[in-house]
Amino acid sequence: MAKDYDVVVVGAGPGGYVAAIRASQLGLKCAVVEKKFWGGVCLNVGCIPSKALLHNAELAEAFIQHGKDFGISGDVKFDYKRAWERSREVSAKHVKGVHYLMKSNKIDEYDGWATFKDANSLEVALNDGKKETLNFKHAVIATGAVDNTLPGVEFSDNVIGWETQIMTDNLPKSIIIAGGGVIGIEFSYIMANYGVDVTIVEFMNQVLPNEDKDVVKQLTRAYKKLGVKILTGTAVKSIEDTGKGVKVTVEDRKKGETKVLEADRAMVAIGFKPRTTGFGLENTGVKLTERGAIDINSKMQTNIPHIYAIGDVTAKLMLAHVAETMGIVAAENIAGAETVELDFDFMPRAIYCTPQIASFGYTEEQAKEKGYEINVAKFPFQANGKASGLGNNIGFVKLISDKKYGEILGAHMIGVGVTELLPELTLARQWELTGHEIARNVHAHPTLSEALKEAAHGLEGKMINL
């Protein structure tokens, strides 16, 4: 017998489970269907376990690279296997938390694969072999994304994807990472601090192609000191597993020259594409964009008004916190509650290497392309007392504002703890605060946030401590 729901959510990632919670809070009867990862890729094999590993790598760097500066001496052993075990413990704890939230919000859980039969029902092939039919008044599609692959590359013992690496409790002596995006950058920091010889191969002319050029230059210098080799403007032509290691043929895109790189392991991390196949989407009438993502409006509705889509499957911005926010907006629109519209150009972005990178909005080039006359101010962490006290004063805060009205158009930061500085700036943007108003906000001393205040003063023409 079919079961009836006000809302059925397909996918229990950060967007899906949050959408279900918000819908339940608003009085709707909800169910969530998830085949594998309650909490999504982010919680199980992405954001959360990687941050645990990154913190271990930070400790290793502090002891090995800067131990003398902090008065630390003697032999220290860093056990990657134990670091990996801790990352799994952290992940498992928070996955249990998701199940607790489902139960406490009276949301029905279905462990299995959902296939839409039509625009008002779906069938769940449960993991225990049984089947269930669910009817719904509204559906929220939160199926996430799948990895992009390199043509002709087959995974093997020594040629792996990033998910295999994060679920492996050992590291190679050397690795070639295909892809200089967020995943490649974060993994390379972890591995380099555990003594792995790391080479990043990036197709575009800079790693982190969407980030500010000055930020990437600062990161590149830091990674060079760490021993990470970075090849930009370089295409991976083939990867061969030799049994003892890998041979990676790469081509310099400007010169047209090819060479073969060798290492113990190769890891592919070249981004994602929306997961739109395999769950009967074609039976619903839901339309896709030219990029192969589910097309939505500002309410998160598809062209079928009672079916919504959120997160990576829409390809708006493939970040967990964006999916979560989209989930809340979708649930509130379904329930007829007061909500907001999202501006995806101004969503915060965070990269957890060391130095950290945090940004939102436009780069200088993008702002000018959109016709703005801009003010730009950059305050270095070398002049920030808290950063010096932490023994890590590389990096800067760069703010960009509209010269006419003073609105913040973008922020680009690199340095210790900068990911924690984003909310003040995104809030300022949301409520149309200017650099003048940020500068007049009292910031505690000594804090890293004082760098924001100084950069805001800079937008007005004069910094205080520079």
C-alpha cells in the first residue's frame, strides 16, 4: 500500500535533510529517501572528515615547520592512520546526529534508491530488498552531483578518485593530483604535511580558477615553500597504472610540449556534474538546463510547480551551505511561509588549506566587467597583532566596493582563520552596509577581524594601522 506525504525529499545531503526539517517545522508530513550517505557526501566523505584531516595536517606543519619558533623540540611522530581514524569518528558522530534530527522532527526515513514513477509518486527500492511506493503533494530533488572523469582514464589500485583517497588509511610516498580546484588544493596540503611528494596538474592558467589572482599568487608561494609542485595551463593526456606506480602524460597547453610524470599514485579531482540520471526524472516532466542541471526559479521550483530542486543538482553553486540555504527556501515556499530570494553571486566560499581562503562576490575584473567603478583596499595580516601572535601573519584582506554608493561588491581573503570572517561581510552585503559602516563597527582587540575594519577604512581612503 502506498504511503502519502506532503513532502518527499530525494537525497539526505545538507540540502535534503535540512529541507525536510524545515518543512516538518512548518507542519508538513515529510519523508526522506537516501541510498547511501545520510548527511550527504559532505558529512561522510567530504567537508567534515576532510576538515579533521586538515587540522591534523596543520598540527604537523606547526610542529615540523615552525616548532623552533614556538619553543618545541624533540622527536615527534605523526601517525596518518590515527588521523584518518579520527576523521571517521568525527564523521560517524555527525551522521548519527542527522538520524537523531530525523527522528526528533518526526520525519520518515527510507534507506534505498528512489525512482519517480510520475510527477506525483515514486518507488523506493529499499536496501533490504523490499519496495515502497510513496505519493507526494510536493517533492524536493536533492540528489547532488557525481564526479567528472578524464576521458580514457580507468580507476585501479594506483589510479583513484578523491573519495577512494579519503576512505584510505594510508598515504603514498608520491602522488600526482589531476585538478587544482578546492579538492586538489585541500588534499595536497594534507599530504604534503605528512611527507608526500605532491604534484598538482591544473588545466586552467591558475589553480582555484574562480578565485582572486592575488589570493592565488599568495597561496602558490605558500605551497612552493611547503614543497608542492604546481603545473598550470597543463592538460592530463593519459594516466597509466604500471603496477608499481603511475605514469601521467601531460601537455603544456601554450607550448604544446608533452612529458611524462611518475609517482606512486594518481588522484583525479576535476570537479562535478549534476546527478540527474538513474532516478526516473524523465517520468516527471522536469526540464534541464543546457548544462544538464535541473532548471529552477527563485523559489527553487522546477517547471513542474509542485516539484522543487536544490543543491548541486541545480549547478547553482556546488557548496554544502548553499544547498542548505536552498533547502530552507524551498521548504518555506512549499509551506507558504515568509522566505527570501537568494543571490548566488554573493554566496560565501571557503577553502580550508593553510593559509585559508575565503571569498564572496565579484573579483576586481568581474566588477569592472559589470560596469562598476570600484574602490579596492587590501590590508595585510603582517600588520595584524593577533595574526602575529598566532605565528602566522601571511596573507591579507581585500575588499571591493562600488565607488558611487559604497556597497560591498566582493571580498577576497587569505590567511589564518579567514573563513570565520565571512559572515560579517556577507551580512553587510545583504543589508547594504558600506565600508564606512563596517569601519565604524567596534571590533574587539586583538582579533583577526580587525583586518576587516582596517580594509573597510581603506575603502574610505585612509587605514589606521598601515
